[in-house]
Amino acid sequence: MTSTQLCTKRDGNRGAWTAEEDQKLARVIEIQGPKRWKIVAAKAGLNRCGKSCRLRWMNYLRPNIKRGNISDQEEDLILRLHKLLGNRWSLIAGRLPGRTDNEIKNYWNSRLSKKIKQKEKQNKILRVQIDHQNNGKRMGNILNRWEEGTSKGNHENSKASFNGDDFFNSSREEDQGPSDLEWMSKLLEMDASWFKFLHDI
DNA sequence: AATTTGCCCAACCGCAGACTC
DNA sequence: GGAGTCTGCGGTTGGGCAAAT
């Protein structure tokens, strides 16, 4: 039987710790030190498993635990460390004096992950707007060429100056994103006024 | 005022690696 | 060397509370 199996519902008290339990636990740890948690739990006379005692000590009773809100500086550090280390909460906590891995994990899951999602969403919108602007410029060039063609002479010439192959070839030169057909359809989806303009000519 | 919803955080769970005998 | 036990970690749950309805 493993220690994990011992730490189950039927093996004792669960739920929030009382002040009395905290005192008992702290007293035993003062004498014995924060190790051999099974023995600590037994000596403290608590109806809890060693694992639960360890967690309570690490996240609450341990000295030098910093309470209160996470500062902007700490948040910035968490963001940078998470980018570097991923969900290695204990490593991240190790770089933030007085903060526990559990606290940082909770902070991340409840706040920072949402912030990041929101930021990603904003970036996506920004990217679409930039694409829109670029595509608009490109369309402007095409229309200029169309106008030049029509003003120069007959309709056949103008048709020749605006043939499809030429259009796709010329626009592809600077294209690093989706295909022309893709951006064209995106453009049309994004801006009904463009569609109307193209339809009118 | 009562109920519902959403958020925060302490605590629990399961797993894997380290340690002990 | 291997079985049993301990420890530490990250993911998940659920209770308490405040805001919204």
C-alpha cells in the first residue's frame, strides 16, 4: 500500500484546517523539523495524513510566507518565467521569495491566463486590421492600373491591361501571407464597402 | 430579499522520482 | 537489485464570498 493510498477520505479529517490544528502541527514541526510527514502527522495527533500536513506547512504555516496581493513587479516576473519555464510552478515560485507554487499556480489560472488570452485576441484583431490596410493599398494600385488602362484607349486595351494573370503575378511579389484568393475573400468578408465599390465599376 | 453566477484560493488527487531497508 | 515508502509536483475540485440578476 502506498502513502498516496493511505491519504484518502476514510483515513481522517479533511477540509479546511482549524487554528487548533495549525498550532498542533507547528509545535511538532518546531521540535522535529519539516520532514517525515507521516510521523509529524501522528505526533501532532491530527486526524490527517502526512501529505496534507506537508501541504499545510508549505503553503500556509511556513515562516516568511508573503501574504497579500501580487505586485506588478512580481506579476511581470511570473509572466517572464512562465514563458521561459512553462508550468513549472515550483521553479517559478523559487524565484519569488515568500510565494508558494500553489499561490502562483492559482494566480496564473485565475488571472494571468485570462489576461494572456485577451491580449492574444487583441493581437489577432490588430493583425486583421493591418492585413486589411495592406490589402486596401494593393487594391488601390490595381484600380489605378485599371483607370490608366481605360483612360488610355479602347475597351479591349483596357481589358488587356487588367488581365487576371498579370494581377495575380504582380500582387504575389510582396505577398508573404495567405494566397491572393484567400486574402481577396477575407477582404470581401471584412469590408462590404469594398465589395460595393468593385461591383459598381 | 432571494437566487444565481462567477471568481478566488485552499485543499485534494494521482503520478513519478527519490529514498530506505 | 528490488519492493515498499516518502516526497514533491502539477492538475483539479469544491467551498466561501461578492456581484449580478
